Amino acid sequence: MSPTTLRASLLAALLCLLPLSTLAAPTLAQTRFTDQTGNSVSLRAYQGKVVLVNFWATWCGPCREEMPMLNALRERLAPKGVEVVGIALDNKTETYNFARQLKISYPIVLGDSDTLSLLRTLGNPAGALPYSIILDRNGKQVGSLLGRLNEKNLEDTLRHFL
């Protein structure tokens, strides 16, 4: 067996030893979400802005409570280059009815069956909600926040990246 063939065989054997979750774990940059109209969207569209990505669901009490605050924060900080994006782990009808009811103006997209795995790769091993991450202007994750957000702390944190 040639050295090249041996190396290729060893690499293939090592890859087989990795857990499937390691090979299949989605990254935020690779993940596509579905918007209200059914279009596939990516968070790459927000590069150049500081982005608060908020994972939530309509059945999550703390998620529901923090959404009006996130909406107001987004309106205040959008002129400075901040965007809030909600990723719902819920069904489409309930998600968008709830968002309309609260007059949420920030983008809300739907997660899919891979979103729970994504939460884990983003630093939330339990998959608990609400969970938020902060992306800098280059799309790099620079922070994560588990649980209901405190408005003043969140605003101070976001301003740090402006």
C-alpha cells in the first residue's frame, strides 16, 4: 500500500470514529431558516450589523415577555446598526399570529428540526429557551445569553459592539 493510500485509509477510519452528531452538527452560517412567506433565508443577510439572534417559542412564557422589550430595543438601536432576529421553534401559524398580535417589527423566521442541534453547537447544551446570541458585524458569535433578557444589560452589551 502506498503512503498516499495509507493516509487516505487512516483518515477515513478516523472519520468513522467521530460521532455522527459531530459530522452533522449545523453551523449558524450554513443554516437556512424559513420566513413568513416561505422563502429560505440566512443570517448572512445581516452581516455588517450587530445582530441579536433570539431563539424563542410561543409556549415559552419568558420568551413572550421579552419580545416587546426586544422590539423597542431594536427600534432604538437600528439606526446605529443593530438588528434583532427572532428564530421561532414553533409552528408557522401560531408564530406569526403571535408576532402580529404584539406588533413585532423585527424579522422572525422559523427554525426546523435541526434548530435544537444548532442551539447546542451555539453554547446551549440543554436547548433551553429563551436563548440569545450576539453576532458582531462580521457574523461572528461574540456572546450568548440564556433566559429572559435584562434590557439595560442587553443594551449595554450591544453598544459595546457598535
